[in-house]
Amino acid sequence: MSGDELDYYWSDISQVFNLSHEFRIQNPHYNVKSTILSQETLNFLKENPEINDFVEDFILDTYNIKLREEIVPEFWQSFAVQKDVDQKDAFDRFERAVTQLHARAALFKPGLQELTRLRFATQNTNKAIFGLTDLHQVFKLQLKGSLHAQLPVNYLTLIKKFYSQAFVVYYSKSTRRYDEDLDEDLACEGCSYSTDLCICSNILDTFKKVNGMLSELGLLRRMTQQALYEILKERIHWHVQESCKGSFEESYISNLVNWLDTSVLGWIRSMYGCTMQVPPLHSTPFSKPKESQEIMDYREKLTQIVFETYTRARIEQLYNIIIEFPESQPALEDLRDCLSRTNLRNFLTSNLRQTLDTKLLHPGVQTEDILSAYIAAIRALRVLDGSGVILELVSANLRKYLKTREDTVKCIVQSLLDESGIELREELMKGEGLQLEDIEDEEVGDAWDEWEPDPVDADPNKVSRSRRTADIISMLVNIYGSKKIFVQEYRTLLSNRLLNQWSYDTEKEIRYLEMLKLRFGDSGEDSVYQCEVMLKDIGDSKRINYQLHSQDGGCPELITQPIRVNSMILSAHFWPQFKTSEPVQLTEQVKEALDVYTKAFQTLKGNRTLEWLSGLGFVNVCVELGHKKLDLKVSPIHASIICKFQEKEEWGVAELSASLKVSATLLRRKLSYWVSQGVVKEMRSDVYGLVDEEQGGNERRLSGSNNQSQVMEAIEDADGDDESLTETRESQREKELSLFWQYIDNMLTNLGPQPIERIHQRLKIFAMQGIECDINELRQFLDKKVRQQILTFAGGQYKLPK
């Protein structure tokens, strides 16, 4: 073969495939450019397979060099813009860059077609390059590689600006009613121009054209995917916040998924379908075309983003959702379904625990409010997590904090008996036994097919059954781990309720006691028995009073005396200790009436007598101010004070306190009640007198009333006293623990500094007979002695100060 023939073939190849001038040999026989190889060249390449392979590889390498050195740098040059580039300018620049890239890439199409024809002619169609046999796909792969190799840092700026504008236009069109008339003076929601100058149609046409060109180049998904996810993630976050903010009474999951399918995925479908069909407002599931793999991938990823965004939004609002339960149950059910599809369980636990600690665990929040929030959390989180693990994790600090508050047990017991507290009263009426945390886990037995393992974040040291089945009262009792202190607190509360009521009706209290016995079982048997005796005392008192005042068989002197006396006869051994207070100096008439009642009782009961508690009870008094009359029920000391003003109209504080044998401080507090009633006023410093008839109507702030709640509120406001008549459980417990103090004092004196463990061990051996005291309670007792500077604590040991 001569050199001229080779020059001819090479010149033909260079002209057809538009090779650069450096590799082209001018053929004098061809002056007009051809797009197909001559038959002679085809025959030559068929006869020389090695040369044919060399020619194909050389042509593809030449195309790749042109892409890498000319076309791709020119394309990326359009992306060299600032982040704050104008939206319209960015939109136009991206459209021009894609159009230019598409036009330059189209110049290679004839050459690729001829190479394909050459492969068929030489029967070389099975040759694979980069795993591809289609030369058009090989060229697209080279284009992708060159674009990725020269990827600028801020290339997403233009892409995000372009597709953000396109999505806004699409979204505004898809959510607008077709029959809706727009005011020409208003701005279009899509393009922000006035409606008469709206360019939304141009934007949609450009969007369609650009997507078509990128799809033809095989770059649509590779170039736009990251930008689309960022744009749509922001849009999803905005839509979730706008749709669900502060609304907990309905489910939103189905609405969000439907919105994603119609508005967001509808836009994605339009991109890959190269059509711009706006979806209707209410689409139907019929006649849905089979989705491509790209759409399915976008659906899966965007659905996950919707669930994660909605879950995070609900977690941020979870405290309010808990407080508004049960109205917020739909929101909790949504959150429960979302947690099973997202990996946000740990985020929920840590976030809610931090929120509860911040909002509740500080001295400014009342114990009643903390308990209300804890009860709401128990009820709400059981809907969210039936295993109870989330509740256990988020409430750990809350339970520890409640245990440190002195009035926690009192508030819980009061809530159980409060008629307005529907939640706990309903729990109390269930009549089921309590589930304490120290119970042993039972065998699965016949319910093996319903057994479910605990979540991975569950504490393996806790019993699963108690966590799943414990009710609200059991959860509250488990704060302390003992039912006994609750029964003791109920005994104290019951004593005050019985002493503060002005009747012998105990039917309601008996019903409460029976329900507590069902719920708390045999714990604190002594306290339960004492409660039964207290209720029996009230019933016996009612019967005795009836017998003593009856016309048939009663005491004549008791019936005819001017002051009628009714009593509550208490068995002192079974009632809590009464608070020590200054004795009340009763009037002679009252003393005589009490003596008559005592003699009548002795006559009825033989060798038994009464010891009167003059500071307890109530007195019916009638105060006459001229023509006006007040009928009041007051405490004995209030009655004694006002009776003194019958002797003279003005009293000095010092003189009156000496007459009544009470301190001046207590007297001033008690006088303030009569001042508030407009009966007495302070004439001058520490001198009080009766109000004149003419002044009485003007100065009286509280009219006389027989209403029990009004009278008690007035007395309590004036006195500033605690309404408890008996000692609290804490004070009783402190007295019990004080019995150990002398032994502890001798121990530290003889043995020197001791750690808490050794002190507790020695007390268990030598001093704890009939009085239980765990190490935590002993530590609190000793720490109180440290605060009182009776003990010192250093190096983990307690010692007496020098």
C-alpha cells in the first residue's frame, strides 16, 4: 500500500470526523466536506481491524480532549458568580450556559453516528469502552467526567437559583384555582411581576427547554440532584411549619404525603417527563403512569425528609403536646408512626428530658404544677411508647427532684382525694393493686405470641412488666418506692379533714378509705387501722351527742343551758399528735357549758371522762352592732377575743393579752380577723375598740356569713396560720429520727469521725427497734444537723465540731 493511499484514507477520516488541523492531511480530491466515509475508506478499515480500532480510539480521545480543554471550561466559566447574584440574572445565565453546552455537544453527534455506522460495517458492535457498547453513551460519560473533574466550588449557586425560581412558579400555578381572577395591580406569586406583566409562562417554557437539553446530554440527574434536595428540603420545612405549627388536634401525615405527591413530586415528574403539566388541586389515584427509577428514588428520599422534618417539628413542640393531652392525641399518634420510620428516638429522649428539666426543675415551680406535668407526661407518653421506656428515660431527673420536695407526698394524696382532680380520682377508683418497681418479672406463659422485646435504649436492670403495666398512681408511688408513707400522709390529711368539717357526715371519707385499701393493699396496716378508728370516733361522737341532747333520756341541764355544746370525742392514741399551741382562755359561760357536758358524758359512760382541747373546734357567735346583726362561726380564740369587748369597748394589746393569757403577737393576728369583719378597729397604736353603729356599715369589708369556705378563708387570711391542726408526716418522722441523735452523738464522741455507712450499720444493730430508716433518710437527717452547725462533714465522714 502506497503512502498516497494512506494519506487519502486519513484525509477522509479527518474531514468526516472534523479532526483538528494538526492531524488532518489535505486531500486535493475533496473540496466539499462530507459527513460519511467513502466506500474505499470503509473497505480499508474492514480489511485492517487493528487500524480500525486505532482510528476509533483516536477519534474518541480527540473528542474527549476538546471537551476537557474547550467546551467544559467555557461552560463552567458562566458559573463564576457571587452568592448574592440576582435571581433573574442567575436564571438567564444558567439557561444560556446549558444552551451553549448543548449546542457545542451537538456538533459531535454526526461523528458519533458515523462511528456507530463504521462499527456495524466492520462488525465490531460488541466492543466495550468503560463497560459501554453505545458510543453516544461513551461520549456522555466523557462529558460527565470532564464536568466533574473541573467542578467549581460554588457551582450550586446558579443551579439553585434557576430551580428555585422554577419551583416557585410551578408551585404558585399548582395551588391557584383556574377560575380565580387576579387583580392586575397585584404582584404574581411566581415571578413577582405585576399580573399584567407576568412572565411565569416564559419561565416554565425555559424550565422545560433546559431540562430537555440536560436530559439529552445525560446530565439532568447528576447536575441537579443535590440542588433539588436542598431546595425541596427548605420548602418542606417551611410547609411543615406553616401547616402544623401549634395545631395538635388533627393528624397531618396523610396531608403532608399527599402534598408531597401532588406538588413536589409533580414538579419532579415534569422535569423528567419534559412536560409542564400542572397537577390539579385534588388529584385522583386513577390512571397513574408507572414511575421511572429516578422518580421512585426522589419519592423515597423526599418522603424520608418529610417524616424527619415533621418528627423534628413535633419533638420541638412535645412539651406543649403533653400539657394539652388528650386533645393532642392525634399529634402523638403521628409522632409514634414517624419514630418507627426515622432514627430520631434518641433525639426525642434527650430533647424532652432537657425541656422538662428546664421548665420544671427549679424552685419557682409549685409542686402541684410539677405533678400535673408529670401525670400528663405519663398519659401522653404511653400513647407514644407503649413500652414505657421513653417515659422512664425522660422523667428520671423529674422523679429524683420530686423526691427532694417535702410536700410531694402531701400533694399526691390531696390530688387523690380532690373531687376536682378527675384524673387521679378515676385512677383511684380502678381498685387494682399497685405495680411497684421491685416486683419480679413473670413468665410469659400463654401470652408468648404477644410478647415484645424492650427497645434497645431500655434499662436492663428494670423490670419490663412493671414498666409496661404500671398505672399513674403506681408511677407516683414508685417515686419513693414505698406505699407506707402515702398511707401515713393520708392519715394526717384525714384527721384534718375530719376536724375542719362542721358535721358528722363521714360517708365520703369512708368511701375514699375503702378505695385506698383496695389500691394500697395491706401496706401500713397500723395507719389504715388508725384511720378506721378515727372514722369510728366521728360516728360514735354523733351518736353520743344525739343521746345527750335528746328529750327522751338526755341530760336536762345540757338541754336547757344557754350555750349548746356539741363535741367530737377522739381516741387520743389513734389520732396524730396535735400541734402544740398556746392554751385558749375561755369565758366563764363557755367553761360552765363544757363542765355540764363533761358530767353528762360521765353519767352516760361511767368511769370515762373528757379532756377538752380548747384550741380546736368552732364557736357560733352572734354579734349585734346597733340594729345590725352578724351570725358567724369562728375559732375559740376569736370567740374569746370578741367576748372580752362585752366587758369594755376598748382594749390595749398588752392588757388584752394578759387577760387572755396569749402572746401579743398572736393576739394581733387574731384581732385582724375582726378588723376585716368591720367589728373592731384600731383606735390608736395598739389600742382596739368596737366600731360605732354609724361607722359599722361603711367600714365593714366582709359581711357576716355562715358559709364555711368564706369564713375559713377570712380566718386564714387574717391569721396567716397553716390550716393543718395535726402535725405533718415530716414533723412526726423528724421526731422519730431525733430519737437516734443521742446515740449518734455518743458514737461520734467515743469513736471519732464516721462515714454514713458505718453510722447506719451501727444504728441497725443497736438502735433501730420498730423504727425503719434507710441510708438516704439518715443522710438527709445528718445533713440537716450539718446545716444547723451541730455536725461537720469532711472527707466523706461526719464528726462533732470542736
